[in-house]
Amino acid sequence: MMLLTGREQEYLLHAILGAHGIAESGDFFLWSQGPLQTLLPHDLLMCAQLGADGAVLRSEAWHSIVPDHAQLRERQGQLARLALAWRAGGQRAGVIDGVLVHGSVGEEGGSFFALFAMGTVDAARQAYALELLLPYLHLHWLALPASRRAPPAGPGATRAASARELEVLHWVREGKSNDEVGQILGISGTTVKSHLQRIYKLLGVSNRTQAVSRGIALRLLSH
């Protein structure tokens, strides 16, 4: 069994706890672009419902940045090929053609998930984390209505928050100054300030208090 780092375990626990609050499509969107994004950074999450023969019956894309329409169509076409390759390869979590994939299959079909543009993190660790989160992805996505549009990430938001930005926001919530946050994270206070400016722009706020409140509302921070 692969062991996750202490920070990865913290992110995993946050993702699992956050999943229990999913009741509708907006909740799933915030979870996928918050806790899931923190543990498994990605540009695009595609979810598919599979038929008994492995064919994709329906699919949905979840993202903070609206992708080019041609690129999205390409990803949708790639999704079916990835699902077939995953089934043929033993239905294990892993990376196929640079895409992290996993799913769940039963007698009547199942689900399949593909995370595009995962970055350079160890693929084996990514696959293990996705395997642990698969029950929550499967349960909550299939429970959503088949027709819906994901809500925008919020005023000023054009992408998901990075893991470092979430760390900074966490320590700001704890009342730490820029210099104190820098000491904790091993970066300069000036770098912390830069991260905060990006967080303000991302969340559409203008100060630390608003950023923390917005982060809690979007479930980027726990209550």
C-alpha cells in the first residue's frame, strides 16, 4: 500500500469530508474545484456514465476556466477512447496518454472519470489518491440530474485556487501575518503578499477578511 505524505493525507481528509456535503450540482462543482483540485490539481475533470458494454452514455465536463469549444469536443472524443483503454487494461486507476483515469463498473454499467493536465506529480501517487476518492466521485456525480450547467466559480474567478494559495489562505484565516505565513511555508513575506493579491483577484475580494469569508463560502476552507 502506498503511503501519502502528511499534507496529502490532510488534503484527502478534507476532500472526503467535503464530499459528504454534496447535495446538488453546485455543491459538486465547488467540491471538484476546491478539495479535489487541491489534492489532484487538474485543468479539466470529465465524468461519464457507462453502459453495460462500456460505451459512454453521457458525459459532463467540470472546470473553472472555460475551455475552447474545439478543445472540449476533442476531450469528449478522447474520453470514450480512454474508457475503452481503461477497461482493456484491467480497470485500474492510472495514467493513460497523460490523463489520470479511474472508474467503477457493475453489471448494468458504471462511471468513468478523467482528469486532464495533471502536472508533474508522481503518477502512482495520483492514481492511489484517485482510487481512494473514487467512491465519492461515483456516488455523488451519478446522483446529479443528467442535465445541468456548472455554475461559475464566483466573481473574478477564472481558475481554481492552487495548493499554495489554499495554504496561504488557511494561515491567514488563523490570523497569521504575511511574515509569519512566510516562515511557516518557507517563503518570503513578499511572496505571501503576491499570493494574497492573486487570491483577492481569484475570489473577487479586496482584503484578507473578505478572502477568508469567500473561501469558507466556496468550501475552500472548512468552518
